[in-house]
Amino acid sequence: MDIGKEIQIDQIILPQQTVRITYQGTNWSATNLDIHDLQRGDHVIIVGIDGNTLLLRKVQQRKI
């Protein structure tokens, strides 16, 4: 399954915005479920899939 996979995005995605991204060599719709913008280069996690839309949240910084 793709749920739980971490990926890096290459564009800004506003909260609740759906955009097209490339994932595993294919174009997908992706929605930002966070309340904050996702920035170019952010690491996100796929938390769900709704039809052909990936549902994304930013990976939280891990404290050492």
C-alpha cells in the first residue's frame, strides 16, 4: 500500500488545495490535509487515498 509512504514534494500546496504531482512516475491528484502550506522540498506522508487522490500531511520533525 502507498499509505504511510514518505515522499518529497516539488511545489507549494496550500491547505485543502488539490494539485497534480508526480508519484512513482505517474501523475496523481494530491490534497494537502494540513492547516499550513506545504513548501517545495517538504517531506510529506501519504495518510490516505480517496479514489485517485493522495491525501498528504507534512512529516513532523523528529526530536532526537
